[in-house]
Amino acid sequence: MSLKPYVLSLSIAAALTVAGGAQAARFDHLAIAGVAKGLAKQQPAALQADSDDAFEATDVIVDPDGTEHVRMQRSYRGLPVIGGDVVVHSNNGRFREASLTLRGRGRPSLSPRTTADEAQLAAGKDFNGEIESIESRGLVIYARGAKPVLAYEVNVQGASDTFGTANMRYFVDASSGKVLDRWNLFQTIAANGTGKSLLVGNVGIVTNSVSGGYQMIDPSRGNGSVYDAQGKNDTSANLRNATLFTDTDNTWGNNAESDRATVAGDIAYGVSKTWDYYKNVHGRNGIFNDGKGVKSYAHVKINVGGGTYTSNNAAWNGSAMEYGDGGTTWFPLVAVDVAGHEMSHGVTQATAGLAYSGESGGLNEANSDIFGTMVEYYANNGTDAPDYLIGEKIYRSNPNGTTALRYMFKPSLDGASADCWSSSVGSLNVHYSSGVGNHFFYLLAEGAVVPAGFGAGSSANLTAAKLVCNGNTAAGGIGRDAAQKIWYRALTVYMTSNTNYAAARTATLKAAADLYGTTSTQYAGVASAWSAVSVN
């Protein structure tokens, strides 16, 4: 038919138009970044900058009123400053303020007393497992502690008895040889086809039409794809050998675990809803805002430490999603909020870069729970009614629908998470310190409202007073739409890698002021919701 080349020619013309617009935007952003670098030199006190500091732009956001927000990485005499990242805010080339966590202009001596080899030995010993690769990334300035110190950065990948499957960033003191900090970059949970999914029934998915059939690649969403890891451990070698899901009739699965493509349908659906949520609600074009999709792996066994590989997990591994098959307690971990959670780890990685330890690690996890929940509300699927429970759909036995991995409205219901901030929160596992951020967001969006099934007469027996830490049952309650937009702006414009809960309060207040004004109900709601979880 003559229609095909006609459609193709229109597609090419459209692509060229889009490319031209994107190229113009890129040049505009380069110019804005250049101005921001100049402002950084002019404002050393505001940026806690030494005369030998240098700045490189990594992201540019421009508001409708022309206000520019340029995220920048800092170096000192050529060495990266870990925790020294900053967002420069300006308007028409005039400096307004800077967002950062660095609190001093002191810099350490650049003469190490230990060697890179000794740093690798220290990191390898701490890793405690089977190392696939270990590499020194050279000297850095580690500025996440009380004062900046000279350190070696070491990357270790493999299977750790402590961390499970791991792609670790280590920072080792270049003077004492002690491990200062470490976190895992592996962070754990064009044709119209039909996914006969396990958890949400029959759903529409987009696949790629090829000669002889279809591939589970979504050309409409950056060619994101789903692979079968065949139930193997998630070593890099096994993932490289995973096979792309293909099909002859574009109907995937049979709504049961007996067909390996069933959960691939769940994954494709969850990924598509997450992509669409970020694009349609926040204007973000994919995880890295570059229009490119990423891989997802079904049927994976994930290393969770102690030499144990389990199917009872899902993860973002730094560049792709992994989904386990569950077991006697859980279905495969392919629920929509799980997909939203894991992909949002990637968004955090691409924006604020919240370090996966301490309070910033709790905020990293909270961000994924928050956006995983908002994706569930966006999907609004009747077979998985949206709520503030994380992972409730994956339980094989959940007759009342009240069993979940985490409870955003009362995090301590899981037996380990923190409802309220205290000075010890940063020492908790990041999945539990996230409770403070989850709790804040629930109160911000919904107020002190007890969800159905958790009130009087239930095992939880919650009241409005039990949902707040300070007795203020009128806190928050500004609605999901405003709450999610405030949180996203705070993440992408004001938070940096070392942001803690106090700084998150400041960031969200600034975001609320930008969007709604300092005298708005939304601004007051942010302040009262943070106070209601003891972040003052």
C-alpha cells in the first residue's frame, strides 16, 4: 500500500521538527548553564566556594517566568567534591540563591597518607563477598561528614554477603584508611498488544512489530523493553544472557504464572503507566528525561546478602529494573506501585542523586514510595484500587487488603518504620527511615484521615490523633495534585545529594512558594505536615 511510505515520510518530518526544537532547547540550556557558572564564581559565600572550586552543570530547569535552576557538580583542584553539589537559582542572569548542604569553605590537604591499593583492600574487606570487579576511581573530597576530608572513591561490584547484589560506591579516608561511607547503586522493588497479566487482568500494552511476530519493546516510550532472566541469579553475566520476550500473536500470557509472559505483561503495563505519569503530570520524558526507555528483567533471583538469592524482591540496579517471582507468601513482585517505586529510584538518581545512606537514603526510599503511590493513583485500575499501601497487591493471601510492605499513613504498622523524626532516624535502614517522608506526604495530601479498614474495630484501631506526632489533626490536607507537584519540584530543583529531613522541609516550602505563593493554603499545609511528623 502507498500509505506506509506516506506515513513514514510524515514521521521523518515530525522527527526532524522535534529534533530541531530539541537542539534549540539544548543550546539555550548550554547558554543558561554558562551564565550559572559565571554566577557561581561571583557568589563564593553563597556557594561555600573556595577560590579553587570549579562547577560543571548537569541539569537545567527553566520556569515559565524565566527563573533558571541549574544543578551543578563541584570539584576542588580537579577532584570531585562528594556532597558538594549545588543548584544555582537565577532570573534573567541575576543570582537569587543556591541550594546546597555544604556548610563550610574549608578544604583538606591533598596529600594522601595511604595508597589507592590500600583503599581497595579496605573496601574489598568491608564488601565481604564475591567480587566481580573492584576499581579505584581516584581521589575525591568527601564532604558529607562534619568537615571535608581527602578520600579515595572505590567501586566494587559483585555479590556481597552484607549487601546482596551490589554496585557499591565506597569512600575511604586517604589519611587513616578507614571506610567513611558506602552505598549501593543497586536499590531495592508501535503495535497495540494485550497483556494477560497476573495482577490487573487484561491490559493494553504497546509492543514492537517485526517480521514473524512481536517483541516486548515499547517504541512509543523510548524503546523500553522486558527480558526473561529465566529464574537465574542476577549476576551481570546472567542478565547479559537474558532473552527478550517475543510472541507471534501479540497476546502475552494467560493471567497465570504457568505462562512466563504473564508477568512480563504486568511489568510492561506498570512501566508504561509510570512513564505516562511522569510525562503527563510532571513533563518528564523518561527516567533520565532523555526520551529513552530502560530494560526490565522478569523472573530474576536477587542477591539480598548472606549469599542468599531470593525471588521475593524487586530492584533498580542503577540502569534497569529487576523483578522476582515471589514465593509462598508473595506473588511475583510486578504490581504497578512496585514498578513506579523502582523507576522512581532512577529519577532520583538522575536528579537530586540522594545518597543511599543516612537521612538522605530514607528520603530516597520515601521518594520512590511517594511516586509509586502516585503512579497507582494515576493508573486508577479498578482491579488494583489506588491507596497508600505499598505492595499490598503482591500478597497471595490478603482477604481484607490491609497487609502491605509499608503503610504511608502510619509507617510503624510494619513494625520497624519511623512515624516521627528523631535524631536516631538516620541510623535506621533506609527502608525504615523512609517512614518520616512517607508519613509527611500522606498528611500533606490527605490530612489526618484514617483510611478505610484501619479505624475503630480494626486491628490497627487508628484515630486521627494517632496519625500525627504533635496532636495537630488539622495538618496538611492540600490534595494529591498539589502535594505531588510540590514534592517533584523540591526533588528536581532544590534537593541535593546530602539533603536530610530538615533540608527537605526547606526544599518543599520553597517549592510550594514557587508554585502557590507563601501565603497559600498549600504553603501552610507543607509547614504543618512537616511539623506533624516532628520535622520543625
